[in-house]
Amino acid sequence: MKTQIVHLELHDDVVSVRDKISWAKTARILLVWPPRKRILERTLDLLLLQRYAAGLGAQLGLVTRSAEIRRAAGELGIPFFTTINEAQSKPWRKQPSHTIPARRNPPPDLRELRAEACPPEPAWQAHAAARLTFFTLGVLAVLAVVLLFIPSATVSLDPKLQTQELTLQVTASQSATSVNVAGSLPAHEISIVVEGSQSAKATGQASVPDKPAQGVARFRNLTTAVVGIPVGMVIRTMTEPAVRFMVMQDGVVEGGVGKTIDIPVCAVEPGPAGNLATDTLIAIQGDLGTELAVSNPEPTSGGTERTVALPTADDRARLRAALLADLRQQALDQFAQNLSPGDLPFPDTLTASQTLGETYQPEEGQPGETLALTMQVEISIEYAQASDLRALAGAALDAGLAKDLLPVADTLTIEITGKPASRVGGVTNFEIHANRILKPHINLSSMTRAVQGLSPIEAGQQLESMLPLASPPQIQLVPSWWPRLPFLQFRILINALH
């Protein structure tokens, strides 16, 4: 006959097993208990499952080695087996009708059961002294809990502070890569571009042409034809360099060899070089040189010169040095603004690394009352970072710190006691003076152990003997009328002012 096999789990109860067998469509349902596990051992559990299986039209069987379950199954007429193979190979006995089995023992005495469930109170418990004793013990227990957990204390300590000072010789260079407690640290470089202008009065003098010379040129016709002379025609000397004059007005020479005309002329360039002797202007520039001859029958005159201011090479050098000094100062001011607070610049390393522009007005050799210069220069400087200075000072101070002292946070100060001096080779030396505030090391655990359970006066004396204090400890108890500090450490809070 087909059998539905249901394996039980450790967590199964009557409800979950009913859910599992509700899906069975066979005439026999075999429940398999997990080995050596105790579940569904009550007779009532098996009875409920047996009735539910019967309601499904199926016969219930068990596979278990538990003697208790086998006994209960025997009472209910449920067949049981040792293995699944045995259950499938052997016939199942027919289940009896669901009748309540007869009791083997006589019905219990309800009065006896009630007496066992509610035994009479011993006589000593009803005695007033016993009741008072138990009540007193309860009150004492509550008081003990209050004594341990209710009171709390806050202890405020003002540790005595000390000052630690140190003067240290420092060496900075770009070759250093990190801070060394011996006194060396890296030198960093920063560059900026500055621009400025400056002017100065010229100290030199020079003579320059002023007015051009003037005179009269006589033109003589070399042909029989009429020859016209245009204004602006140039005549010159035969010397080198040639002195040139320009015809000031138009003229016409009558036809015929030897015919002449006098026309006024003016030197092309001003200055005394145009003051020429008679018959010096004898050449004609241009095509008319083959038709006419020229000469000056009288000396030319009126060419003059004047004395003007002229910037000299020394003027240019002095102006450049002065402007460069101003640009260096301007760069120093900008470096001070661009560097982080506490950074230390090295003025001796200030260098004009590159000239990006340099313009003089007037240009070299030209006259002028005032010489002006505009420059654009890239300037660099070395400096020490504030973080490196603090790291060096902190490490040097830590090297001499006593074990029972700790530095107070944010109290380290650094003072540069001398101007940084830079040497050839990129090394800068300077001296710093570092100081900070120290406080005693406070072991909170040992402090609380030392004062637990003491009166405020005793606790204060104990703390003053253990720790150097600037003022007596302030102890606040909660409740305020409590006579002693708590006996539990975690109920004591110790605060240090620094």
C-alpha cells in the first residue's frame, strides 16, 4: 500500500506536523522521528495527530526508537517501527476506535492534590519577629543598592603648570628632505613677478644742432635753352660727408650759355656744419646737373647748435640699481602676504632670477632732461615652513620631557632670536627660542581608586598628596548632603582644568 513518509524536524510541534500531513493523498502516513531527539513525547500530541490523520482518511504510523513515544503509541494503538524499511515491509495493525483507554490507577484524591499544591505556611513564618527580620533585611538590601548606585561625585582638579623652554640652532637648506631633531629642516623656494617704474634727472650734457645755415646759390646755364629750377632741389658740397642745401623757391634761368640767377638756399640739417665758405656748394643732385652749374658767391651762415641734458651710462646704472632695490622690497612685501602665518623668509636669499623686461626712455644716446626706466623682474626667495619649525621645536622639547609631564595643547610658541644668515652653498643659519606649558600626567583610574569611599576632606588631602595642584580640589557630591564619595569607581568623575 502506498505510504506518505514525513520526516520530522527538531522545531516541529503538533501544528507544524498537521500542516505537513495535510498534503498527504495516501492511505498511510508514516512519521519519522529524528534520531536521538525528543519531540512530541506527550500522549496528547500523538492522539491529536492520530485523530487528524483519521479525519484525512489515513492511518498513522511512527518510526522512532524512543521508548516513551513507543509506549504512548502502544496505548493509542498506533503502529510503530524501528526503521522505514521495516514499516514498509511489515503489515500495519488495525487501529482501534478512538476510545479513551481505561485508567490503570484509581482516580486521584483532589483534596490531597490541593494540599500538595498549596501546602500550609510554616508556623515560624507567621511569627512577628520573623516577619520583622525579613522586612529589615529587605530595607537593608535597598539601602545597600542606594549606597552603591545612587550617589555620584564630580572632582575638579587644577594641576600645577610648568614652562619648558629651549634655544636651538637651526640649519635650513634645499638639500634637506625632512626635519631632523638635531636642528636641520628643508628650505623651500617661492617666486613672484614684480613690475615697476622709476625716473631720475639726467646729469650729462651734449651739444645738438639748433638752426640751419642759409645763403644764396648762383645757378649758371650751360645750354642755350631756358632751364627751370624747382623749389626743393638739393645742392651739396663735394666733401664727405656732404653738406646739403635745399632751394627755397622756384627759379628760371634764361636761355644762353653763361646766363645766371641767384636763388636763396637753406641747409637741410641744422647746426654749424652748414656754415660754408664761398664756392663750396658746387654740385647739383638730379638731372639738372648736366644743364646747370652752381656755386655760392658768398659764405653761408646762421647755422647754430645748443647745449642739452643727456643721460649718461652712470645715470642708467644708478637708476637701474635704485629701481631693482624698490622691486626687491616690493617682492619682500608680497612674499610676506603670500606665505602662510608663521613661515620664516630668508631675506639674504632674495634673488632677481630673471629680467622679463627693461625699457629706458629716452633711448641710449638721446638727449633728455629726465631718464625713466620700466622693469619687470622675476624674484625668488627661500623660506622655512611654519609646520617644519613647529615639528622641529616639538621634537626637540619632547627629547627633554619628563615622564610624569605632558604638554598642554596649543601652547607651543616659537621666537626667532636672530636674523637668518645665508651662506654660500644654499645654507641658512638662524636661532629659535621655543617654549610651551606642561601639566602633570593624571591617571584617572588610580585617582578614582584612591578616593572612593572617602569623605570630601580625606579625598582632597589624598589627591593633593598624589598630584601637584595649583589650588585645592573641588568636590561636588550628588546628593549634596551625602557624607562620602561613592564606593563605585564609575560613579566618580574627575575633570582637569587643562
